Amino acid sequence: MPQLHAQPYDLDAIGFYFESLEEYANKASKNCNGFGDPVEEYEIQFVDGDHIDCALAKAWGVNQANIGGYFAACDEWEDYQKQIFIIAVGEIGYGFDPEDVHPEEFDVDLYHVDSMKELAVQMVDEGLFGDIPEHLTNYIDMDAIARDLAYDYTETEIAGETLIYRAA
């Protein structure tokens, strides 16, 4: 579970660390500034956790109003779902409802390969360019196919892993 920090905008108040929505709500309800007034607004900062959850927090735009959905996503989603969300929202700019978001709703094709050339080889092997006779396979220019794929596909890195994606 990621650890977040609630940094008050009030300069006379002290922030706190939390690891769940319940812990945040409990500590926020008791937090007061130096004059005894309740603190109302916080900047939410990612502090510690998996690299994928850090990237998810950045794409999510974690704030007071949406941390519940973020914690649910961290807990319930698989890494590939987080990657799709990070690409769709963080890189492409799709909008989302933090209370009801499902990564499968984003039209993103995700490939776990290290380069466009590796994607080209994978696509040829899977027959996406048709049936290629065995005696002609050595004559296929994978670099040219990789260059062509780069027009429709984008390479990115998320949490140290290189991914290639295409979005509709």
C-alpha cells in the first residue's frame, strides 16, 4: 500500500502521513493549525510505495477529493490495468471519473516489448502481415516495419518497464 503525505496549505499547520482513506479522514478531522483552527486544505504527495503506484498517483492527479478512488485502484487493479490508465490519462489525456473508472474502458493496445523492432518481429511471427513462406523470412526488413509502426505506435516507460502502445 502506498504511503502519502497530506501537506497543509496553512503555513501554521503540520502535515501527516497516511496509508488509507480511513487513516486520512481520521487524521484530517483532528488536525488543527497553531491557532486551534481546523485545517481544511491539503496538497497530497506520494511518499513511498511501488514505482507503478507512484506513476499511477501522478496520472491520477491525487488530491483530497479523489484519494479514495486512488487507494481502491492501488489495491484492486493489476499492474497492466494501472499501465493502461497511466497511458490513457497521463500521456494521452483522457478524462475519468475517480469514483467509477475501469481501465478496460480506455481504448489502448498495450505491448510488453522493448523496441519497435521487437514489436515488428512479434507481429510478423503472429501472422499479422499475412502468411510468409519460410524461404522468404530472411528477406523481411524488420527495421523498415519498425519505422512504419512508429507512425501508429508510441514507446513509453512506466515504472522502469518499456512499453509500446497504440490508442484509438
